[in-house]
Amino acid sequence: MNNGIQWSDLIFNLSISFFGGLIKSITIKVKQKTWTYFFASAVVGGFAGLLTYMLCNSFNLSWQMTSFATGVAGYMGDSILKVFSEILPNFLSGKFNIQISNVENKEKDNKEIKDDKK
């Protein structure tokens, strides 16, 4: 049973995800890396790790699996956020019968329709 937020656990996992974002920004090939670039990578990694931490907690995963997942999510950054944004509408529509329209998917569908008409 979950008795609320374990702050030390959260801070530990956020640190791992921030480092994941930093490691990706260090290893990726970009022409010019600025401090803003490193900071933004860490913030995106931290946000992805936070969402992953909450997801892992909701599934009652072990601390080892949660830490692993938050680190990988931090490294993946915006890529994992895109995956989450694709999964969430399907989950909500199946679980709560809530229909969520995705603007990106609509734009893609409209483009495909226009291409088919040509």
C-alpha cells in the first residue's frame, strides 16, 4: 500500500533522471553545445523521469526497477514523452471512455488524405 510520496525516493530518482538527460546531452553529436543546451536536456530528462517515477509507483515496481526506468527515461527525454503522449489517449479512452483528439495525429491524417487525392 502506498502511503504517499517517499521524498527521499523521489529525489533520488529525479537525480538519476537529471543525470540521464545530462549524459545524453554530452554524448549526442551537436555542432555547438551551450550551458542552456545542457540545462534544457537535464530539465527534459528530469520531467520524463518524474512521470516515469509516478508510473512505476502506480505499478508498485521495486526500487531497482523504478530507478532503472527513471534513468533510462531521463536519457530518452523527449522521445519517451512522445511515447507517453501516444499511450495516454488510448488508455483514457479504454479505461474511462474519454475521447482525446491528438492535434499532431489530425494534422498527419489530413496530410495523408490530401496526398491520396493527388
